Amino acid sequence: MAGQAITEEMKLHEQWFAEAKDVTLDTLVDFMRRVVDGYVHDYGTVVHAISACALAAAYAADKMPGARGGITGFQAGFVMWNFVRNWLGRKSPMRLIDYADMLYPQYRHKFVEQTVDPATWKFLQDEAGRLLFAERNNLAHPDVVAHWKSIAAGHVPFGYVVREDR
């Protein structure tokens, strides 16, 4: 049963994210019930509650014996991308830019040019070709269809260049 009505301005979610780190398999369901059903959520607060639950579940799983002592930062990144792909139902290549990398000169290549790797470029060309022949092509704006044709023909859009990351 829901409790008090809350707003994002109350910033209760900040505490939920802090508490999520201490959640175990034994306390997970209670945590989820408290943050989801313990409040009257609005459009903005419910997403914080669901995010806190997902984070709590990851922390709880990481503490289980089968996790073999916890996962590394690299593995955590893999978990994040698996979650993003499955939650959003995305199969396309994606990239996340951490602008803090601008603080380190060895990451200059991430910011100097707009680049796309060859595998992503192939995906974009194949997808553009598929979309040109898909039923919804009839519903697409002529500018969108022209853009797809340009990509399928080998023109890299938006000033990007195709190059392997260094």
C-alpha cells in the first residue's frame, strides 16, 4: 500500500541509491517494496524508484556466493551494457562518452574527430538498406528516405569518418 506522495525535488532517490549498495538477497524484496510501494509516485519519481531497485538487485547479486567474490569494473561495464540493451530492446551499436576522459591526453582521439568504427558503419549501411525495403518506408518522410539511401550508397553522415578506434 502506497504511502506519502513525493516529488523529485524532495530528493529521496539520493538516499535510495546510497541504501542500494547495502542491499542483500535477503533484504532486496523489502527494499523494492519500500521504494516502489511505499510512496505515491509521479512520472519523475517512479523512474528513480525502479532505477534504485535495479541497482539494489545488482549489488545483491554481486554479494552472492556464485559471484565468486564480486565482479570487476570491466565486468560491471558489461553488466551495464547488457542491461541497457535488454531493457531498451536495442541491438544497434552504441557508445557512451565520458567527458571526464577529456582530462587525460591519451583519450584525445575520442574528441578530435567524429569517428565510427567499420563494424558500426556496416551495421548502419545494412540497416539503411533494410529500412528502404521495409513496409514502414512508405510512412517515412522523404528526407528520411533520402538519408537512408545516402547511407546505403556509402555516404557517411554528419561529418563522421570511418576509422578503427586507437
